[in-house]
Amino acid sequence: MTNQPSTLCRYFVSYSGVKLPLKLVNEINAEALQNRNTYYRGYFDAQEKMLCCQKVVYGEVESQHSYEYDENGVLRHAQISEDDEEREVYFNQSGEIIPG
């Protein structure tokens, strides 16, 4: 869970919603991190699509979501790492989860 894409990294307080990709909210600057025990680190491409989201707790990555999109910007694959477990979720062309 320590591999980080070489993209634009931004920091957030939390996320909203339950659908993937997560929607990070309340952006903060890097200087504010020293006053926080928990925050989210988001990596974005040039089109502002989030490619990776990490929940950081006391300086350690606790969970990570990695996202892949098709050429139309529709989410097609998510790899989720939490509590030493990994799972993959696939999506159809409408962005709906494909039952496994």
C-alpha cells in the first residue's frame, strides 16, 4: 500500500457518499497535516480524475483505493486495500458494479 502514482497529490479531511470513486471533501494544504492525526491523500490526473486515494492515520497508510477509468472517463475497476485485505470491483460501461 505504499506505491504512489506520479500525479498531482492533494490532501483532504474526509470523503462523502458511498459510491466509488470516493468523493474527497474539505481540501487542506500540506502545512495543515502536522496538526492532523487522520487525513486523506488523493492523487489526480491532469483531467482531475482521482487515480488513488489513501487514508493516512498517524503517518501510516491505513487503506487505499486505486481506480482505473475507460477512455470516456467511466470508472471500470477499483482495487481496495484495507485491514491487510485486498478486493477488486469491476464496473460496466454505465459505471455500475458488475456482480461477482
